[in-house]
Amino acid sequence: MNETRADLRAYLGLLAQFQSVTLTMEQVRQVVPVSPKTIRNWISAGEFPRPIPGDVWTLTDVADWIASQQTAA
């Protein structure tokens, strides 16, 4: 139950912040404050979601990743 709430909070927070269902690298960096190189390294290592065509991320993928980081901590 807590994991579902964390997922929902992360999703709604991103939706409210960006008012979009996809996020650019710059928008991702606003909520995951690391360099683009770090994000690309995480993607290569399977530690961060892959972008969809157009080099954007779905809001759901990023929100799920954020929630998983919060529940892992």
C-alpha cells in the first residue's frame, strides 16, 4: 500500500510540475539533479528507464523510478 501511495505522489507531483505526460532531459534533471552523462550511464547499466522515441521519458516511468528510490532508501 505504501509503495502505491509513493508511486501516486511521485506521478502527481511530476504532472503538476510539468503539466505533460513526457519529460525532456532538462525536465528530468530538475527532479533528478545529476548530469545527463550520469543519467545515460544509469540507463546503460539498467538503473534508470530508457527514453522513448524522441529522446523523452514518460512521466509514469520517471515517477515509478522516483518512487522506487524512495522506497529503497
